[in-house]
Amino acid sequence: MMLGVVRRRLASGGGGSSSASSLGQSLLKSRSAASGRRVAPAADERAILFQGCGPVRNFGHLAMMRCSVGSKPMRVVAFNNQAVEILPQWRLFSTESGDLVDAVVPFMGESITDGTLAKFLKNPGDRVEVDEPIAQIETDKVTIDVTSPEAGVIQKFVAKEGETVEPGTKIAVISKSGEGATHVAPSESAGERAAPPPAEKVEEKQKPKAEPAPAAEKPKAPSRPPPPPPKRSATEPQLPPKERERRIPMTRLRKRVAARLKDSQNTFAMLTTFNEVDMTNLMKLRSDYKDAFVEKHGVKLGLMSGFVKAAVSGLQNQPIINAVIDGDDIIYRDYVDISIAVGTPKGLVVPVIRNAATMNFADIEKEINTLAKKATDGSISIDEMAGGTFTISNGGVYGSLLSTPIINPPQSAILGMHSIVSRPMVVGGNVVPRPMMYIALTYDHRLIDGREAVFFLRRIKDIVEDPRRLLLDI
């Protein structure tokens, strides 16, 4: 009601500023009486902040500023150090708080402090859902996805591809409402988006410049033949042009593998011993039961599970090969975790089969298939590659006939498998063709003597050539 009186007084123009001042005092008094709280009189030189009008001393000042009478005061501020009432605040408009959320690099593992932003899986302006991958971080061991914390639209990318990022680094801004999203690629620089030059300047560039008058030609001196090019010596190498070469930076995984392999050579006293295995019986076992095996367990029966079971038996018979040097001590492991080397387009990874001694053929085949698939598509985690007491590397899948594998630190030995080749062998006094495979054991000679290494390799040979030994434990 008081606000209606103010409107009528100001509309009639009566009273001037004194009338408006008295109305202001009346309004303050009526508000004080209604609220029961103390409000100092207008003589205390307080300012009333009106929305869109700034500080207003009284309603006369409000009328001179030609502000809307319907504006609501935001607060009352005193100028003479007296306690005043702070009135509620109003806003012109309300916006939903927290519309923009940041996508940050997640925790990457205990031993990983940073990574390289390999590539973006989305573009600015694309719609993303909760936990949908938007970028990939390449580390020394695995590739990690950066996911969207909320559903929305990618507003912009903060980081660039190829940058080194740490856990917690912001790489993108997600708008939950989808407002303000730009559709510019992150690699596009500001210079590429610059406005074209004015048309006038373009026309000036297109105008042909006035050609200067030709100067008087001077008499030409008699020309001499150019000197012959220097002859190359016969011993000077002919290097290919630089245009035929490509320089590509190494991935973090490749650099890490290279460093670990070199450290292995510098640390271990590596020695390799060889043997050959007749694969006839193991291949016959797989051929006879492959259909029944798939029908019952849902996976194919491969040769790798036979070698894993043979390696477990060999490590149990020769526990020193499952041990490791730690300073001046030897740590013996009473468990067997077999690492399987898997080659991927980005580099070599070594997932681990946990507690292989307690697994049967079907469990091993299922675990190998799962880990190999994750390693190939880059979704394998650090925990699935951590640890391992012994490694098996199967170079035979690529056609390798013979090799000397390098120990995977901090383990003490590695078994190398190779391709199966039909060769003439003497069996029972007769020469017959047999599918043969060379196997190699590289071991740390500081810890393992040749006797243990040869016995271990002989155990592998005995079990693979006669898998019935596993059933009878002989």
C-alpha cells in the first residue's frame, strides 16, 4: 500500500525532494514497525541500493535518478558507523549454479606421475554422456581414458594433443545445458580463425605496380663459361635426401619398454640355455578334444595353456627360478604368477595370470583370451600387469625359429617359445618327421646356476611331450 502512495505522489510531482524524503522516512518507519527491528532514520545518511539504480539516499534521489519506483531495495548501508539492517538481496535473473563442469585427468596408478594426451575422442560441440570417454592419456604402461563427469555438451578443450598432463589436470569444459559450445577443433589456432583482410587492401594488392622506366643498358662484358662443379671423391658417401625420411616421436610406452630392457641388460648376468620339444602328443591332445573342450568351456584349447601348466610344474620343482634377488637377500615366492608377453601396435605389454598353480586348462585359456583382448584394444589396467614371478614369450606366433629373450625385471628368468617346424627326427631307430619347437630359457646367472636352468627346461620338455605326467604328478 505504501508503494502505491509513493507512485501517486511522484506522478503528481508534488512535494519535491522534501516530500519524497518524508515519504522515505515514513516507508522506513513503517518497515521498522512491521518487522519489529531497529532501522535508523534517514538522517543517518544511509544509502538504499536499488536494482539497476546504484546507491540511493532517499526517494527524492530516486525520483531525480528516474529509476523505476517498482524497483526493490537490495540492502541498506549506514555511513555513520551505526548498526543497520541488511535487507534481502534480489537478482535481475537467476542462473543454475554449476552449469560448467571440468573433465580432469584421473588417477593413473601408484608409479605413474604423468602422461601424454594422445588424442581426443570427441570434438567441441559433441554431446557426451556420463562416464563417456572423451580423450586418451598414454602413460609408460597403459592407455587411460578421460571420461565426462556429467552428461552435456563439450564446450571447449583446454589442453592440446601431445601435451604432458598430470592427474587432476583440466583438459575440457562440459556444459550440462549445452550453451556456449564452440564447434572449433582444438588444434585450430587463433591465426587460422582470423578475419579476412578488408576488400580495399585486397584490391590494392591486386593492382599492378607501375613499372620503372628501363635504365640504359650497359655494354655487357664478354661472358665466361661457368666453372665445372667439383668432383666428388670416390670415398664420399651418397646420403639420401631428408625429404625421404620421416621423424616420429616415440610413444611413452615404447620409451618405457626400451629403458626397462636396457636396464635389464645392465643389471642381470643373463645366460640362455636351449632345448627342443616334440609337439606330437600335445597337438594330438588338442586335436582329439578341441570340440568337446569348446562345447563345455566356451573357449578353444590352445598350446599356451599346456606350456603354462608345464612352467608351473617346473617352477615348483625348481623354486630358485621363481625367486628374486633383493639387495643381499633372496626372496622365494610360494605362489606362481605367470606373465604372458603380448605384442600390441603401441608396444609390448605383459599381463599377469594370477595364481596359475590353482587353475586348470580352461581357466588359463579364458584368462589368456581376456587379457590378450584388453591388451590389444588398450583397455588393460595397471593392476593386471603388476607383479608376475615368471614370464613366457611366444615369438613363434610371428614365425620366430630361435631367439634369446630378455628378462622382464624384476623377475629372474623368462621362457621363450618358437615356431613349430616339421623336422626329421630319430624315433625308435627310424627317421620320421616330427613337429618340433625350440625353447629357450634366459636366466639371471647371479642367482640361478646352469644346473637349475637345465633341469627346469627338461621339466618343460617332459610335460609337453607327455601331458599325462600332469595327471600322475611324475
